[in-house]
Amino acid sequence: MLPLVLLYWICSLVGEKDESFSSFSQLISLLPGKIGAYLRSGFYSLTMEQCASDVHISFATIFAQTSTNIGKGTYIGPQGNIGSSNIGQNCLLGSGVHVLSGNKQHFIDDLNSPIKEQGGKLEKIRIGDNTWIGNNALIMANVGDNCVIAAGAVVTKDVLNNQIVAGNPAAIIRSRDTR
């Protein structure tokens, strides 16, 4: 991946860094199989804030910002879309998981201006260690350690450690530390 990383660095010097990063992320997301996963982890370990060498990033998963950290032993399934985030160690993100850069990416208060021109605020979302996020979940808030987020859940508010949540908007089903 070194030639591609060098090309990315050159492009990021000429253009906007996250825009270049997103473009390269789209390109390398298309590399299939184990070789693709291996090459992606190599590319991201050299271009993100931090990416452990043993992560598995599946086919067609793209990243939007370099301000992303991925901890050791984490698996990210296919067709995900990850914004600015801090993903802990030993996490499982299923297919089609979207981690947005918070829930304030677009301001909408000015009715006289197009929404796309009103700006917004990007937040770095934290996903705690040993957390499992089911297929097609949408994450817009922080998730604690040892959590389970059900498939299709829409997380709009922070989830504390050891919680199981489901639904839209996501609500607590039960705590993992009670038996």
C-alpha cells in the first residue's frame, strides 16, 4: 500500500485532507477478500490517527475522516460508513453499520438558506471496548464499553456501559451486568 499512501499524501497536500482520504477510502474499499482486508488495515494504519494492525475492515466499508481511531482486534463488516470516531478494542460492527460524526452535522434553523449551506458541527463518536453493533445500525451518539446495539437500532443518545439497546430511537432493553 505504500505507493497508494504516498499518492494519498501528495493529493492531501494539494487538496482538502479529509476529501482526499474519503476518495482513497472508496477506492480501497473495493478490494475483495482477505487480501483486500489486509491492504485496507495497512493503508488505514498509515493514514488515520490510529488504526491497529490486526483490525479487519470488510469490503465496501468507507471512512470519511482521518480523525478516526480503531483499537486492536476490531472487526468492521461490509458496506459500513464510518465518520469521525474512536472505536475501541475487540468491537464487532456488523454489515451496513453507519457511524455518523454526531447528530448535529447539519444546522436547519434558517428557513431562508439552503440546509446544505447552513453548516454543522462534527463530533467524534466513541464506541467503547468489547461492543457489538448489529447490522444496519445507525450510531449518532457515544456507546459505552461492553454494549450490544441491536440490528437496525438508531442510537441518538449516549449509551452507558454494559447496556443492550434496540429500536428507533434506541432504548435500553436490559443491562448486561444483571443476571
